[in-house]
Amino acid sequence: MNNKGMFITVEGIEGVGKTTNIQFISEWLSNNNIEFIASREPGGTPFAEEIRNVLLQPRDEKVCDTAELLLMFAARAQHLDALIQPALEQGKWVLCDRFTDATYAYQGGGRGLSLDLIAQLETIVQGAFRPHAVILLDVPVEIGLGRASARSELDRIEQEKASFFEAVRQQYLDRADADPDRYHVVDASVDLPEVQNQLQDVLASIKARSS
Ligand code: T5A
């Protein structure tokens, strides 16, 4: 897969502030005259959004972990082919609310599926393609879940127990520790202006690396 633009993903547990801060990042990119698109996973194209609905809708039937994993990658394959790669090839930056790190964190850390299996699927779907930069918004689980439940009804995955999200958070932090050049960990437990101060520094460093 060829690309010219930068692919930046924003990650973190539920309610960490991804949606809120993606708006801030979008404004920063516009103010810096960077052409970009913003998208999200699971989803990002009409077909992938249909898969998102299937994945997140609360239901009585227990969804098996492998089915959940494969659907995440099915949506991702479509998203990459139809939206992400064409945009990058046109030189645009792509800002994405979650990507494959979420699969490692939720299906690997949370569900306990094999990280090797996830890595194999990652290679099948993405080849060697990886985000140029991952912004990990980090908060303690009780803060994230408190914000998410105050905001809206919980979807199928948000209904998991706190211990599930502890494992998700730990997997994210382990991945960030293992690759500090590509991962930017932001303390998202503080007030929004303080979070955005940190983000400005991160974005400046990503921009400096892109040129
Ligand atoms: N998933 C996804 C997988 O399991 N595997 C995968 O491979 C992928 C791609 C997707 C779900 O799918 C799972 C993970 C998810 O469970 P989603 O919509 O991306 O769902 O994820 P959510 O985490 O559910 O997104 P949310 O919209 O719930 O949370 P956000 O976007 O992180 O939080 P946001 O911005 O809506 O903020 C929540 C509330 O907190 C406030 C905001 O105003 C808002 O009310 N807030 C703050 N308050 C105080 N101080 C701050 N610093 C604040 N920042 C935000």
C-alpha cells in the first residue's frame, strides 16, 4: 500500500474524550492548512457503518469473541480500501477515531484473544501498513466509564465490567510503552484546556516529523 499523507489515530477507553478532542485536532489541522479527512472505526463507509451497527447494538444472543474480531477486521478492510488509502494517496492526512490498536486492546486485552492471531489478521488486512502516529488518550477506568454513562445509553461493548476496561487500558499502555516514537500518551483525566495543551505539543511534533 502506498501513501503520502499522514495517518493519525486517536485511541483510548470509553469516555476518554476522543470525539471531543478529535474536533480540537480537526481545527488544529485546518488552522495549519493541512488537508485532511476525519473518520472512525468500526465504520467510516456506508458498508462498514452497517457492520458497526451489527457490532454495537445490544442483543440477547451472546456474540462469540471470534465473530466480533472478524467483523472488526471486515469493517477495517472496507474502510482502508474505500476511504483511507485513496485519501492518503491524494496526499491528505487521515484522522481516525480508533483503528487496529483498539482491536489489540479490546479483543486482545479485554476478550483475551491471542495477540498473535490479531497480528496475523492485521497482516492479512493491512500488509505492512500502520498508523504514522497514535494519540492515546489515557484516563483511569472509573473516570472514563463515568463520563460515558453520563453522556448516553451504553452500547453492547460499553456494558462490559470495569475489569474488562482495566485490561483494555493496560493493553493500550503496553503497546505505547513498546513503541514510544509512534505512540503519544496524553493524560486525558485533567480539564479539557489542559488536555488540549498537551495535544498541541503532540500535533506539532507529528507535523515536524511529516516534513
Ligand atoms: N472497538 C472498536 C473494538 O472493540 N475493537 C475495535 O477494533 C474497534 C475499532 C466503538 C466501540 O467499539 C469498540 C470500542 C468501543 O467500545 P466508539 O464510539 O468509538 O465505539 O467508542 P466510545 O469510546 O464508546 O466513544 P465515546 O463517544 O463513548 O467516547 P469518547 O469519544 O472517547 O468520549 P467523548 O468525547 O464523547 O466524551 C465523553 C464525555 O466526557 C466529556 C465530554 O464532554 C462527554 O460528555 N469529557 C470531559 N469531561 C471533563 N474533562 C475532560 N477532559 C473531558 N473530555 C471529555
